[in-house]
Amino acid sequence: MNREAENRHNHIEILAPAGSYESLTAALAAGADAIYAGGMRFGARAYAGNLDEEQYLRAIDEVHLQQRKIYMTVNTLLKDYELAELYEYLLPYYRQGLDAVIVQDLGVFSFIREVFPDLPVHVSTQMTVTGEYGAEFFGRKGATRIVPAREISLEEVRRMKERTGLEMECFVHGAMCYCYSGQCLMSSMIGGRSGNRGQCAQPCRLPYSVEGKKPQDLMSLKDLCTIEMIPDLIEAGIDSFKIEGRMKQPEYVYTVVRMYRKYVNLYLQKGRDGFRVKPEDLKTLENAYRRRGYMKGYYQCENGRSMLSLKRPKGEEQAETLPEFSKKQEKIKGVFTLSEGSRAKIDLCCREVSVSCEGAEVQKALKQPLDEKRIDKQMRKTGQTPFTFDELEIHTEGSIFLPMQAINELRRESLGLLEEKLLEPYRRTSESSECVETFFERQDEICHEYNNVPADERFTVRVCTPEQFEAAAGREDVAVILAESTLCEAKEWKNLREKLSDDQKLYLAMPYIFRKRAVKLFEQYYAELKKSFDGVMIRNFESLAWLKEKNYTDEILTDYNMYVFNHSGKAFLKQEGISRFTASVELNGRELKDCGLLGGMLSIYGYQPVMITANCIQKNTRSCERKPSLLYLTDRYQNRFPVRNECSFCYNIIYNPVPLMLMKQHKEIRNLQPSALRLDFTMESGKETRDIINVYGDVFLRGRNAQLPEASYTKGHFKRGVK
């Protein structure tokens, strides 16, 4: 065990899920250091038995009396009206002493940092932070902890920790999403239940087939179990061991927390040489949840078929029976003094906190005086309070009498006073609501800067293939071309501009995930990027931070997945120098109008990505050929989801089976006043690309009637939106 790991030992946190108060109690009893739980709103597990306000306030006090912590999940995207309600929602928990909030939404992040500046913010895994650039970016913005993407390696975690010094909270056990968290729209597009709003219907857990083969659980991963990797996890710099399971039962929470507490302690006591997980304990973990089987996640491998739950384990789940445990009570010391003619007095001490309390006047006993044994017995009846007497001294003078009711009242009052004194350091005073008004006024002012962005009368076109690029280059209806970085080899980027007309601009669409392979390529070809393109479009904060480190000065645009759900999120991007943002694909027309599209691009055509995945359908169903390809996943309704494997950066893009087609809505769209209308091309041929540009040009640019293509299409969320 090295010195660096030894110095971190006091900070290894077992972080347990609590989808109910019963699970919270079970987690504390099993040895959790901290709890993460959602309230009744804004959490990514909308269907868990989340705590209501009264329960949550009680939970905050309970964990603090036990010297533990509690973090609230506010890790969904919020619409403008919801962000306006966030202050009143958070205020009671803030006052009570909430330890931190876990967030996804950029607007929520900004709001909490300004309105509740002493409330720590943890960046959710929904933010898809995959490396040190992204972690460092949010550290500069005031985040105290990062919950990285679950797809990264231990080496990447180590680099994030070493470069930023931020707390690293990593999942060590529980269910795994097939998609990078925060990059999934499949449930949203199929049925309107958005994972970004805590309502994922988990369509990835259903069987799919490839090329007519037997349907399998091709997008259902086994559960994560890293208990045997504890030495590696700690030595990589992970501060908090996060257990997934807010939808699971208290018995499961108790079993898993107890096991991880046991083996973290074993490593801390005996080091790597003395660390070994007993086979019977592994069996206990396996039996606690057997629906998918277990694997060790991405910490030591990039992907692979062995991660899939193609064969579900046999046997029934046999989580430990929840033991009969009483509420944990803090041991206290007390001195109870009763002297005739004086008020009864009790002095209590717990840890470093002391209180004194006086009760009724002690009387002279007319018949049978109180004896110390009887007083001691009555005083120790602390019941369901947070305390139990470890030591209790009884001092009496003379033949005394005090009614039992008076003793009980003094005990209750003194224990209540002690509880208040212990919780006092956690309490906060209210922040003024005036700062909320100031915040929103300032956000609106920043958003107004987008009003100065000139609107393009012609289209912005994103292309993925050379044929699509040829179809868009030089076209009168196309003002801007967004060329995917995989369109051609990086050394050929410089040749693209030759094919453009003089009034066309060319931007590079950077990768959806910006990890080691992407960093290496872009470092090598940064000079070509600068010479060949008028700007870039980014899809993650790693790319933004990397560009800032390079002192990049050309225009930066953002794609839909750097979500703008509210004015505050839009202002966040503007402050970071973003020239134009892409509107969220999950907002309907009315919500887009409320948010405002000046300075924004609106997608009106294209196959929309529904997943960005680290696992590869090509590799898991055929073999890894190390070259890009396109195949199709077929669901039980015979919908065919196109899947493009991007081998340059080692991820898959899964697209919606039918393209977005917004032509009949052209009047509504024009009334929204977007600064740019965007056409996205993915699988289309060169001819199809030209035809679609033409028909959209007729409708949007020339005011002509046009026949919709004879094909299936979707209006996306433009009409319905998400709940």
C-alpha cells in the first residue's frame, strides 16, 4: 500500500442509494458513509419511492446525527418554468443542511453556484465527463466532485484525479446503461419517456436482432460488481464508491453496502497483500440480484460481448433478509442533579457538544423518597430519540421527590436541546430571494447577446460522407456545411474548402466523445483544423476545454446534446464563448419559443442519434474489423435502427429508424426565428441529399408547395415534447 493511497484512506466513502426511507435506514445500518436520494421533483428516478419534504428533512438530520452525509439528486434537465421554481424547492433542504446536490442541467449548475454558493455541486454522470479536460472545466466553474462516465478506464480516472484534485465519485456496483449516460434519447423518441427527465422506459433491455438472426439482449449489459477490484479503485484515486440502486429494495441496499463496507475496511486495515474476497461473500452479492449477471465494467476493458447479459443467470434472487435493527443511537454522557429546593438540572455531553437544562423544583419527600436506581431507570428511557446513555451519574441531596412526569419532561427537553446543538453547525440561514431575481435578470441580459447573431437565410447542412459533402458544396441554398471529422482522413481536411463556393462557410463537427484517441488525432492535426475550417461544432465539454487550452479563437458551435433546456443553460454557453447553440430535440414548439431561438440552430431534417455507446454492435455480433460500417438493429415491431460504428474514436451511433421531417410546420418554425435551420445527413446518398436540400429550399426559402417524400418520417418532439 503506497503512501498516496494511505493518505486518502480517511476519505474513502461508501455512497448508498435511497429510493425510500426504508432503504436509507438500511444503508446507514450497513455502514454507508453517505446517501444519495431524490426528492419529489427533478430526480433521474422519477418512479422510485422518493422522499417527500418532511421525510427528506428528517433524513438530513438523521444522517448528520450519525456523522454521515446526504446528497440530493437534481440531475434532470429543467424547463424554464421549473427552474423558476427551483429556489423554493431547494430552500428547506438548504436550510436544514443538505450536503450537496448532483446536477446535469447547465442552468441548474449556474443557478445553484450563484444562489446557494456554499452548497457543494457534484457533476452528474449525466454530464458525460470522460476525461481530465471536462473535469478541469467544471472544477473551474465551482464543482467540488465529478461523477465520471461509467465507460472510462481506471487510468482515465487516475489522470482526472491527478490533474484536477477534485473528488472522484465512481460507480462500483449495480445496473449499467448501454449508452453513455446523458447521450440517450431512445426512450424519449420511441415513447416520449425521457431519460433526461428521469422517466426512461429502458427499451435497451428488450431483444434486438441483426440481419435476421435470432433476437438477443444486444443492448442489455450485465450489472457492475467491482468488489474484487477495491485495491485498484482506491489506488486510482476514487474518493467515493457509488452503489446504483434507487429502484431496488432495502434488502438489496443493505446487502451490497455491507459487503463493500466490509472489504474497503479490510483493504484499509491490511493493504493489498491482506486483501481477499471470500467466495461465500461473492455468492451473497450474486444472489442479491440475479437478473443479468455481473461483470467488472469498463475499468479494465474498452467493451466486449462478455459484458452483455445474453444468458440470464438461473435461480432466484436471495438477498439477505433485512435484520431487525433499531435506529442507531449516539452514546451520550449525563449528570443529573436533584437537590431539595432547587430546580432539577441535567448536563449532557455528546462528542464535543455539551448542554445544560433545568426542570421543575425538587420537593421534600413526604412519604417515600426517590432513590437513584429508580431515577436512573426512568432517565434511560430514551426510546426512539437519537441518543442512548453510555454514562449517567445521578446526584441527589436529601430526602427528595419529583414527579415522574417532570423527570420525563426534563429528559425530553434536554435531549431535544442536545439534538439541536449537534445539528446547529449544519443549519444555514436563508438566502435572500432577491438574489434569485438578480440571477434571472442577468441570465436574460446574457441571452440577449444572442439577438445580435445574424440569422442565415439559407441552410446549415451537416454531412457524414464525401457524397453528401459533394451534394451540399457549392449549392445556393446552403450557407454552412458542418463536416463530420470522420468524413475523410484528417490529412485531407485541407482539400474540402476547394469545393465550396465563396459565400459558404465550413465547420468541423468534432466527435461525440472526446477521449484518448480523439485527443491524439486532434493534437496531431490541430494546424490543419485551424487552416481548413471557419470554426467547429462541439458535443462535449472535453472538446471545449481542449480548444480553450489551445487558445482557439474561431467560432465554436454546440450540438443538441450540450442541452439547452432553459435560458440559464443558454446563458452558460454564451458566457463560454459559444457563437451558436443547437436547440434541444426534446422541447416542443411552445417550449422552444419560451427558451428563444435567436442564436440557435434548429434541426428540421435528419435521422437523429438516439444513443452514443462505448460497446460496439459490430464487434459483439460479428467481429471487430477496425473500419467504419453501417448495420441495423431490428426490434420486435420490425423497426430498423441504423448503427454506425466510428472506429476512429471507438464508439457507436445508433439512430432513430425514421428521419425527422419538419416541412408542414414551416410557418411555425419561421415564427420561432431560429438563427439557422439545420439539415442533418447520415445514411443518405448524394442524390437523396440533393433532393432533400431542393425540397426544403422550395418550402422554406422560396415559399413554394412541395410534395413530401413517400417515406416514413417523424415530427420528433416538435408537437408533443416530453413530460
